[in-house]
Amino acid sequence: MPMETTLILVVVVVIMALSFDFINGFHDTANAIATSVSTKALTPRKAIILASTMNLVGALTFTGVAKTIGGKIANPFELENGLVVIMAALLAAIAWNLITWYFGIPSSSSHALIGSLVGAVIAAAGLSSVNFTGLLTILQALIISPLAAFSIGYVIMSLLRFIFKNFNPQKVNRGFRSMQIITAAFQAFSHGTNDAQKSMGIITFALIAGGMQQTLDVPLWVKVSCALAMALGTSIGGWKIIKTVGSKIIKLQPISGFASDLTSASIIIGATLLGQPVSTTHVISSAIMGVGSAKRLSSVKWGTAQKIVTTWVITLPITSLLAGLIYLFIDLLF
């Protein structure tokens, strides 16, 4: 491929990756602030400003997840047509994010990106080009994290109910409404540490595939641009998903909002420290379900929960197939 064409493709991939990051920001803003908005701990405006700021800080703090995305699914040093692979993966992931955002379904941007990348790699170079050991590790994190969020959310909420069972409910809610501001900030920070790195990894993958970089280290300009793109997307917000996460799973009170925020943010930060990409959508929604179940199983709106889980399950195969088809189409053009 001529150098001029390669350069153009790299620029296009960078723009697309930043677009994915931007969309991820407004798609997943709801996850970080839905509980604090629904319990009126924060106004929507203040919640979005807080989430944007903390997402930016979190995105600049770590790079382990970026290296996982950039090198553990496929080897960017060996993959032919790597730039076309990335383009196809991003197009598929962006399309799925927009579709689920339009219908107000809190699907996983992480699943969409990983599924798309796997599908594009397979279309380009066959099954043998996928690093199934690395992929299995990533999938394990994606599966274990929501289960852990449900379980830990259940335990934390049960403990809080036991500790405060004899306290005045109004005073308890007033106190936890104030504490939710802290956990909302923690939630947004954790989101930035994990989700923004996925686009950083994609851009790094593209730089290597285009022969412009020789290591998986994330350049400073990539970190800054991805962090800003996510923060900008976060500032716009995703109100349809806020409504689903904040009210259609369970009726949240400040104490339950605090419990779910603390649970999910802790799990996301833990995954970041291990360099594993997880779905913030999965983790937060599962934490809310676990918290609701601690009160009583009937308090969880299981119809909405089933709809969310179904979307989780179908995201990987749909985005894989979509990315594979897009790759084949783009490959015909080049």
C-alpha cells in the first residue's frame, strides 16, 4: 500500500476512533450519573459537569487497558490490512452504539468494540489470526465483572440496610444523598480509566499497523485526544439511557444509589488496575440489580433487566458479523 494511502487511512482511523470515544462518552454518561440524577442528589447539569471532569481525569491516568486492546486480541505487527481491519471494527461498533442509544438500551460499548475487532480480524486473516488466549482472558473479565457487581451490590446493600434499620429513613436518605456526590465522581473517574483506554488501544494498533510506531506504548497525544473526546461526549449526555438505568431497573433511593455506585466503581477500578477492559454498562446495571434484590426480588423490574441482558448476549455475535461484512466491502475498495 502506498505511503500516501497509508497516511490517509491512519488519519481516518484516528478520526473514527475519536468519534467512537465521543459516542462512548454520551452513550455511557448515563451509567456514571443515572443513579445520582434519579435520586436528585445532583441536578442533570451538575452531574454532567462532574462526570465530564472526572472522565477526563480518569482517562489520563492509566494505559494498561489500552495495551490489552492494542495487542491481546490480534498482533498488530503481523496483521495484514490492519488499518482496514480497524476501520471495519470501528464502523461496526459505532453503528451498534448508535442503534442501541436510539432505542435507549444500555448496551456495552466494550462488547461492541471487542466483537467488531474479532469479526474484522477473522474476515481479514482467518481464525488463526485471533489470539484466543488473550481474547479468553478479556471475555472472562467481561463475564465475571457483572456477576461480581450483582453479588457485591447485594452484600453492600444488605449490610447498609442492617446497619441503618433503626435510623430515621429521611435522615438516612439525606445523608446518603450527599455521599452520592462523592460516589458519582468516583463512578465517572472509574469510567474514564477503563473506557477511554479502549480507543487509545485502537489508535495505537493503527499506528503500529501503519508502520508509524514500533511499541504498544500509548503516545501522549493519543491519551490527551481520547480523554478530551470522551469528556466532550460525556458533556452532551445520554438522557434516554439515563431514564432506563436510573428508573426502569429499580426505583432508586439515595442509599441504594450510593451502594450501586460504590460497588460498580470499585469493580471497574479493580479491572483497570489489572489491565482488563470491562463493560461499565454491564457492571453498573448489574450492581443496581444486586442492590435492588437485597431489598426484595420483586423490586427489580426484571422485564427491563431481561431486555438489557438479551442485548448484552447478542452484541458480540452481531457486531462480529457486521464488522466482518464491512471489512469485506471496504477491502474491495482498496
